[in-house]
Amino acid sequence: MYAAHYPGAAQVAVIGVPILLYPLPALIAYINRRKHARAIMLLNLSFGWTFLGWVLALILACMPSDNVAQAPGACVKHRRSLDHPSMRPERLTDRASRVE
């Protein structure tokens, strides 16, 4: 009913949505720090215009792997913050009793 009032909106949606979804496999691969993120991006750029190539790139980007690169020091930094003396449970209860 409302589409008749806005004929250009449907055209924008038909063109805009695929343009926004096209780089999705490459973005997922980079965000998840896949070892072969550049290969997934090249696959997406080369064969992503075919639906099968895009789906294959998306599957490769979403597959869990043991070769996911972690941010340097992410686990160590987290562990240190929990081992810091100010984060020990007895210190936290002392702070709570002082506030009351």
C-alpha cells in the first residue's frame, strides 16, 4: 500500500541491501581474526558476485578454527587485572563496609 507512494524506496532497498551485505564475509573474517582473512576477502571479491561464492566465503569466515589469532596480551592482561591486590575479594568487601 505504501510502496506505491514511494516507488524509489523499493529500488534503493533492492540495490542498497546487497551492497551492504556483499563485504560481510570479509568483515566477519577480519573481526574474528581468521588466519586466512585475506584469502577469504579475495574469494569474496572474486566470486562473491555469484551467490555460491558469497556463501562459501561466509561459511569459511564463520567456521571455528584453532588458528584464530588472539589480540596480543589479551589473556595476560585480563589475568593480571584479576590478580591485582585491589581486586581481591577481601579488599572489595572492605570498600563496601567503608561506604556504609
